[in-house]
Amino acid sequence: MLRVMRLMLVLASLLLASTFVVEAQTERSRIDVLTVKGTINPVLVDYIARGIDDAAFEGAQAVIIQMDTPGGLDTSMRDIIQSIVNSRIPVIVYVSPAGARAASAGAYITLSAHVAVMAPNTAIGAATPVSMGGEMSDEMKAKITNDAIAYIKDLANSHGRNADWAERAVREGVSATSEEALELNVVDMIAPDLDTLIADLDGREVTLLDGSVVTLRTSGVPINEVMMKTIERFLYAIADPNIAFLLLSIASLGIMIEIFNPGLIFPGIVGAISGILAFYALGQLPVNIAGVLLIVLAFGLFIGEVLTTSFGLFTVGGVTSLVIGALILFQGADPAVFRVDPWLIGTMTILITLLFVFVVTRVIWAHRKRATTGKEEIIGRRAVVRETINPEGTVFFKGELWSAVSDSGPIEAGEEVTVTAIDGLILQVIKNV
């Protein structure tokens, strides 16, 4: 009886162990897919780092990063590469869909992947670094270029890829099509779509940073698409040069409208929120501080136009400052990645100019408009003499009889006079010529 119980206990233990093995295999029977479309910035760093960490923690077999990017910030690129290189599970970078590119920072990220894949009709390369700050000395350019070359060559060598081509991508800015990249051993595979890629990965061996070799078993494995969180999508959307410029313009307009019309509240709230978001967005971008200062100066000049009489000089200066500030806002950064659309600059400039022409016109009209109540409404108006003024008499004004005095000699009844001043209930008048 004791032997039977022992046998049953062993069988139960084996059954439990096999259940754990099956569960472990089931947990690893998925591939997480991240999607990158746009510039490389700090928001993207958090999304990719979270995606890779969660995939490893939850037992995903691998992570695929679908990427289409013109490039981005060097610091963000390096942070993403660190997440890929130090990953505990294989990371596949897939340049897709057809027509996508892995330019500049995207080329470095692709070469850092455990498996680098491109879809047909895609491109990779143009990895020459671009530095903010305008002109650099030859020595500084050489330092930046050599650092980038060493970095990208090491990434290529670590996965047995073409380090010579990688160096040319930095030094000469060369690019390659998907077919050329495969032929040159820049990438490992070409796959037309995600399903084909997953099928082609089956049985492939991947060496991780710690030297361990992982064999991918991807046939029939389900895909788990990991999307950005709502707040990540929002922050990623506003971290765009055009959106940042638009938010800065809206912030300035809202605050100025509140200044000109105290108590409206809504424009002030919109302006304040837009300003905070604008400065967040600009903090994620390679901003030229001179461009920001010129834009701020532009709105200061617009305010000056309303508060003083410059006969349009402040408005002209404000428009000029706004246009120049927008054009140099990202001067020195890669123009293919960081620039404000000229159409947006033109549109905002026209809208702001029209707004201030309207505001200034209203201010001038308000200053010139005759008062409708009080003494100011009477001065300059005409009246008819009812009783000869010599020097005192009466005049008929707006259906009423008023006492009137004149310092310009007698004025006969029936003649027209103009009111020049008022003293209590007595009008001072002069004879109309």
C-alpha cells in the first residue's frame, strides 16, 4: 500500500511538472510587435524600453520592432539601442511596410538588432550625424564623425554584418535599397509582410549579449501587438516641429487676447495650456534658442503695436521676427527630420497679422469714436441760437434749451453755433463761419 501511494505521488509530481512545462511553453508561444513611425525622440525611448521589458517579463519569445523613421535625436537613439542590446529575449528590427526607411538614427537601430529585416522597396542608410549649433570646426566635425563610425561599426560587427558599409553610411552618407542591403550583408533577411517574417524566423539561432544562444520557434506563434499608451501617443504627436511651433503660436495668441480683454478667461486658459505643451514639445526637440527668442520677441512687438502708436512699425518688426524665428527654430538639426513646414509658417503669419490688423483697427476706432454720454458727447456738436447771445443767451440743442455764452461777440437768434466747452449747465459756444 505504501509503495502504491509513493508511486501515485511520483506520478502526480510528474504530471504537475509537465503542466508547468506546458504552461511555460504556452507563455512563450507569442511574439510582441512594437510599431515605430516617425522621428526618434524620448517618448519613443520609453515606449520601446517598456515593450521589451514587458515582453521579457511576460515570457514572450521575441520582440519585433516595425520601423519607418527619417531619424531623430542621437541621445534617444542610443537609449533605444541599449534596450535592444541588453534585452533578455531576441529583438528583431523590421523596416516596413514597403516604402518605409531606416535613415540616420534608424540605420543604427536596425544594425543593433539581433535580426535585421527589411521589406521590399525600403531603404537604409544616410547615417551621417548632424550637430546643432551651426558651423563647427574641422576638429569637432572629425570627433563627432569618428565617434559615430566607431559606434555603428561595433554594432555591425557584433552581429557579423558589413562594418565597411556601415562606416560609409556615416562618412559618406550612402544608402541602400532592401535588395542591396541584403546583398551587402547589411541586413539578414527580406520579408514582404509580418506573417512571412515570422514564418522565416522559425529555427533561426540568435546569440544574446550574455553569449546564450536562443533558437526561435515561431511557426504558428500568435502575434501580440503592443500599442503606445494614450498619453504616449499624445506626447509623441506633439513632439513634432510643426505641432511645437503651432502650440507656441496659440499660446502667445491666447495670452495676448486675455491681456487685451481681461476677464475672458477662456483664451488665457487655452494659452497657458498650449504654452506648457509647447515648452514640453520643444524640450524633446533640438531647438535653436535664438529661434524661440525671436518668436517671443515677435509677440512682444505685436503687443507694443496695440499699446503704442508706431504707425505699423512694431507690426512689421513682429512679422519679420516671427518668420525668421520659425525658419531658424531648428537650424543646425537634420532638415529631413526637424523643420517647420514653410506652408505652416506662412499660414500662421497671415492669420496672426490679420488678427493684429483687426485688433489695432478696433483700438484706433475706439479712440476716435465720439463718446455717447456725458460732457464729451456735447463738445463739438452744433446748436441753434434761440435768444441772442451777448455775451449770454440761449441755444436749442437736442430738443432742449441751454444757457450759452460766447467770447467771440454777439450772435443773433437763428444762427448756428458749435459747442466748445461746458461749465455745469452753461455751454460755451462759437459762431459757425
